[in-house]
Amino acid sequence: ATFVRAVAAPLFNAHSMAAEDPAMEVFEAYVHLGHSHASDKPEIDNAQFAKLAKDCGIMKRGVTSTDVDICFSKHKRGKRRIDYNTFLACLGELAKKRFPDKDDAAALEAAKDLMVEHGGPTLTGTKSESVRFYDEAKKREEEAKEKDARRERRRSKTGVVDTVEIRKEQSSRRLSDAEVKAGSLEEQFIAFANLGRTHASGRAEMDGAQLVKYLKDTGVIGSKYTTTDADLAFARVVTRGARRIGFDQFREILQEAATKVYPDSSTAEAFTRLSESVLAAGGPVLSGTVADDVALNKAEIGHVDERRVRRRSKTGVTDEVEIAKAHSRRMEESKADVEEGSLQWQFRQYAQLGRTHADGADELDNSQWVKYLKDT
């Protein structure tokens, strides 16, 4: 019981003092600031003292943070924390600078009034943003929504709302090409628009290269209207982000070109003259390189040796059996013409020396020639 009274007496006295002194309640509020557990002793450190002075408005009008640190260091007396009585001594010293026109007691009471008026500590912090964690399901959902949005944008352009209907609409557009009047400017536009395409897209549109070819083939490009003018006109009328132009934009380019090709005529008359000129030119002019009639290497094609090719060219036959028969006939005929024992007969004997079969050619190679000279 004596021990309980010894421990409880200071706490009871502290609560009694807090009830009598409202500034002590504010002091105790700063005691527990920044601590995870309550302290048995009502004491504050330098950081808590500086925050109290700043929050309550004591650190103003000649009182700086340096003054607060110096005052706390002077009164702590080797400790890290100060109790309420030491705090009042520090507060009184700072109050003299905060209220220089008042005496010491009045300045201390004014400082206490600032503490009571302000109340407890001012808590500040950074509010976290609403950050969504990575979620694969939500990502797929967003991608699906984006895909649907792109599909809706495409549908808004075509005026239909179903994939089957889109295909039907494209088919009807391709069929509408047959309804174009023959020999008209629109038919000529479609012919050049489909030039170089492997499949029909369902929409008659022309890119920059097709436009330049059209103007060249129809004779519009010349000294008065150049390819540079055509490229600039295409870039001016094409829809932003698109690569092709429709018939209306094509007609606008022709109207502009007509004013340059026929500067002496009015706009309507110049366009009429240009339309007649381009329609008279007809459709696209197709050009290409014609391959020369070059005979291929017969030895590579037939996989035959050159000797056989030469024999065939001499005999005029193409069958090996016929070649053998023709060779036998030539040999018999040549023997009858050459007199035995003559120089030509001797030449032929050495020419056939060392050959497994006669090829019908009376020719000496180097070894046969050397042997002939040695033997004779």
C-alpha cells in the first residue's frame, strides 16, 4: 500500500496541476507526440518543444528556431528531455523575446494563452493517391472496351451496326461500280484506283502514286502542272490520318489542275476542257520490260556433253542410234576416198591411235603428234 501511494501520488499531483493549469494539458498532448507508447513521465524532447513553439505561434516576432534550440539546450542540463517546470522556464525566456513590451510574468501568461488558444499538436501529412494495383482481369476488360470503341468508330463510318451487315454493305459498294456510267470520269477514276491492287477493297479510293500515274497517263502533268503540284494538292485534300482520297477529293484536284493547265479560261470552262482531254486518253497505260529471245545453254538443259552437241549439229540428227549409224556411213565413205599408203591415210591412222571408238573427226592431239614425229 505504501508503494502504491508512492507511485500514485506524483500522477495524482500531475492531474491536479493539469486541472488547475490548462497549459499543462497542451504540454501533455505534445509529450505523447511521435511515441508509439505512453510515457510514465510527462517530458518532451527538443523536437517536440520546437513543434509546440511553432504550432502555438511562439516562434514569431523575433523568436527563431535557433533561439528555441539554444534555449532548450541551456535548460535541459545534460538530459534529452525536460519536464513541465523546466518547460515553463524555457517558455518564459522565449516569451520575453516574443512579447518585449511586457514584463516577465505577463509575457509568460501571454505565451500560455497562445498555447491554450491553439490546443493540441497540428498534424500534417501527405495524402496518398488513389493508385490501382495491377490487375490482369481489369486490364483485359479495358482492352476489350477499347476494342469495342474502335469497332463502334468503324461502324459509325459505314453506317451499319453488324459484321454481316458491314460485309453486305461492302458488296453493295462493289456492285455499285457497275452502275457507273461508261466513259465517265468516275469510271476512269475507278480504273486507276483499282490499279495495282491484288483484291478489291469495296471502296474506290486513290493513293498518291495512283494519282500521279493518272495525271501522267492522261497528259495533265507537263510544263504547266508538275508532279510536285500533284503531290501538294493530294496532301491538301486528303483527310488527316488517311492515305487515300475519294472521287470528290479527286474531282477537287482536277479542278485546281484545270486552272493551271488552262489559265486563260474560266474555272468551269477549264474543267470541262480538262475532263474531255483526260477522258480521251482512256484507261491506265501499262508498260513493262519485254524479255529478249535468248537461247539457253543446251548443255545445261539437256545435261549432255559438248562433243555430243557438236556431233548432232554436224549430222543433223538427235538420236544416239542415228548418230552411230551416220558415223559408220561417214567412216566408210572416207575410207573409200583416201588412198592407202598416202600421207592423209597415215595421218588418219595416227589420229585414231589410242581411241576406244572412232568419233569421225580426223584430228591429232599433242601425244599423237609427238608419236608420229618420233616414229617417222
